[in-house]
Amino acid sequence: MLEIKEIWKTFNPGTVNEKQALRGLNLTLKDGDFCTVIGGNGAGKSTMLNAVAGTWMVDSGSISIDGADMTHLPEYKRAPYIGRVFQDPMLGTAPSMQIVENLALAARRGQRRGLGWGVRKDEKSQYQEMLKRLDLGLENRLTSKVGLLSGGQRQALTLLMASLRRPKLLLLDEHTAALDPKTAAKVLDLSDRIVAESKLTTLMVTHNMKDAIAHGNRLIMMYDGRIVIDVSGEEKKKLTVPQLLELFSKVSGSDEADDKLLLS
């Protein structure tokens, strides 16, 4: 479903601030894979997600989704293929618009716009049923402005919006990092449920090593713009945080593990 071949990305080339963020990165996800991505600051996790989403063009290499070449397509042309939830709960929604209007926009992602009504009557009841399953009381607040919702409610809504049209690929970019532990756990459970029910191919970046082990069927760890660990299946299920850190030190040839990685 996702094929990344030898992608390279350098920021500020030829200057004192030059940073080689991705170094010949290769990754293939099968249809239905739920892959968690872990790594220290500057490892290239978010750069990889942004490259897949089209936020940044890569210097070389190729990216394809479901057999379609995305390498040179701008972000908006990848919209029909990709759903995304950002780290910041303020992103991913239109705060000055109603919940029902946000859902209607998500339902039309990648389609041509016409001059018909923005929200049809039959859609409202459909959206109410979807929101009811979130168990956050949002089904009775269809006309509430999204900007009035809590961070957890907004992330749950963004998850629903990102998966509404069953994208080929769902990108979760540290989508629980800005939430308190209890709310983060609820959003992660919801993520698992949506991914499983819709059988979505998913790439989830996280700083939390426990979450990386507990969720998904595959785990990769990045270091210095490359993938240094790739485990799946039973091997992944049996992993512990100390084992993962030990494995990281061995394959990266470094004892480096930033505070954020360890504290997680």
C-alpha cells in the first residue's frame, strides 16, 4: 500500500544550517499494516511523514501509494489517498465552523465542489451515528463550533474526519503528544478501533516507547534519517522498553537516547 524507495531529504543545503534529514530511506507497508514509528529528536520521523503527505518534496527517490506514484504530486493532489491527524489538536479542523460542517468537508475531501447545499439532511443523521460511537457526547452538539471543544474531543473528531472516506493511508503524527495521559489513552483506543474496523493501512509516529510496542502489528525505529530497527508479529508483542533500548544501542552503534525517548 505504501512504498518508499531510497528517499533523501536535505534542509538548507550548502549553508551552515545544512541538515540531512533522510538518508536513502526505504519502507514498504502492506495493505492493512499498522506500523508505529519511534526515534529520538531529529531521527527523521516527522520528515518521513511530511514527505509521504507531500508537505515537503524529496530530493531524490520515490513514494507510491497503492501503486500510484506520489513523488512529485503536491499535497492537495494526495488528499484522496491520505488521511492525517496532527500533533497539535488545533490543526486538522476548521475551528470557526460547526462540527457538522467539518465532517461534511471531510466527506468531500478530494472531490470536486459544486453549488449544492453544504450539508444534506441525510448526512446529519449519519454524522450523529458516527459521533455517538466516540462516546464523547458530540452527537448532540452538531452545531457547536469546533474551536469550543477540548483537545481530546478535537483529536477524536479529527480521527473521525481523517478516516471518513477510508483513505489508502492514515498518518498519525504524534497525535496524542499534546494530551493528558488519560485523554491520550482514550484517543489511542479510538485509533485502534477505527484502524481495525476500516482495515486502514496506518503509519503512527510516537515518542512513547510503550505505545509503540502496544499498538500496531509492526514497529520501526529511526536514527539519523534511516530505519535501524524493524520488528513485527510475535517478536514485537514480546518486546519490552529495556530490550528496545538495548537493541537500539546495538544496531545504531550509539548509546544516545535523548531525554524524551527515555522519559516516555
